[in-house]
Amino acid sequence: MFQQLGVIGCGLMGGSFALAMKKAGLVKRVVGYSKSPSTTKQAKKLGVIDVAAESALLAVSGSDIVLIAVPVSATEATLKAIRHLVNPGVLFMDVGSTKCDVIEAARRALGEKAASFVPCHPIAGKESGGVQHAEATLYEGRQVILTPQPFTNPQLVQLATDVWSALGTTVLKMRPHNHDAAFAAVSHLPHLLAFAYFQAIAEQPAARDYLSLAGPGFRDFTRIAAGEPSVWRDILLANKHEVLAQSKRFRTMLDQLEALIEAGDAAALEAAIRPIAEGRSAWSLPSSPAVPPGRPAGK
């Protein structure tokens, strides 16, 4: 059991981690800090944290495990603010959706102390953010990607693995570049497309009429367009090279399908769509982790 968990960023992800740690009986006390005092106050009122810290540094003080749940663009500033208390043997983790930029931020901010930082990406979340939506079961049955570096303390990597496993997750390890390429394809690009698609309809003169006729298909396709704008701004910019590469692939496929429609070639259009439909029908969310794209770290 940990004596104290320090949470920097008491929103959905950080708050859910705190609740999960409490539910699993893995921590005696949770100290939390958020940039917005009202968030920290609400987190304490809801029982997510036990003590509200006035700074990130105070949330780290006395903690033997620390979760950094801030926007990826704030990672470096956060690590600089707590650098003096990043001590060997204390596990520091993040929950960022991009990893190459986070790891570079840790190297710049912490130097040799970056050995105590284990980069993590739990594949979990909701459309609605905020500590009021935090829940102890958010991570159960989900996957968590770790992207440790050669300089990362292997004992802390194992400890991070044990912690996430105890919370009901399946832990995978990947190289950061492979991670960012994979999630550009299956997460970041879909969000970009959902944003663009919804807005393309919303800005039309007849948008209100169109939206009044929308059904479950439209609802399901655009669900992720309701994601927190500041979070997705940071993710799309942090992983822009991989996102743009995936966007170009999408444009190529869209151009091909549009050309068949333009030509009125029904047979060719059906022939193009059929394997796509069959492939999607055969796919389902993995009940156990599939081998991630690229070679897993350490192998």
C-alpha cells in the first residue's frame, strides 16, 4: 500500500485514478492539486481527494506515488514546478494521449531525474470531462500503454505495471513513436474527422433542419466531436506529423470513392465498399490485448 498519492490535475482522469486507488485499497491518503481552485475544492467535496494542495509541489511533498493528469502541453511546466521533489524510488506517471512530446518534456524538465518518470496512456475516458464525472471503475477492463525509455528505472516500470494491473487494466509496452503513430490512426484522426464533419453541416443555412432529422448513425459518428476542445487542441498539435500523415491517407481513400461516385460506376463502387464493410463487420473491440503496431518496447 502507498502512504500518499499526489494527483496533479483533479479532472476526469486524475480523479478516477484517485477513486480507483482508494477502491482497491492501495493508498491511505490522496493529496490533490488543480490549476483551478474550484476544481480542487470540488474534488475534496466529492471525496476524490482527502487534502487540497495549494501547489503542484505541495501535492508531491510526502507522496510515494504521483499521477500527473494535465493537458500534454502543460507537462513540461508541471514537471519543472515539481523537479526538486522528484526523488528516486517515488513513482511518477502521466496519462497523456501522446508520448514522444511528453518524454521530451520530461527529459528537458527533469534531466537525470527523468528516470523516475514512467510515461503512461490509459485507453479510457468519457465525452464529458471534469472531476464530477470521475468514477472508480473508469479504468477497469481497459488497456494502459507504457512507453518507458532505456533510462527509466526498471523497478518503477514494474511498479507502474503492478499498480495499473491492480486497478483492473491490461498493461502493454510500446515504443513512443509506435504509440503516437497508432493512436493518430485510431483515435486522433477520428476526432479530427468528427470535428470537421459536424462543423461542415452546422455551418450550412439549413443546418437546423438537417440536424433535426439526424438519427443514431449521425449520433454515433459525431459523438467524439463533443470532446474537450483544449484537450484535443493539444493532442492534435502535439502529434501533428502523425495526424497529418493519417489525414493524407484518408484523403486518398476518399478521393478514390468520390471518383467512383462521380463516374456513376455502381459495380466498381460496390466492389470497393464490400471489403470495407466486411472488414468492419469482422472487427470488434479486443477482449484481450492485440499485439500493438510496431515492435513492443524491450523486444
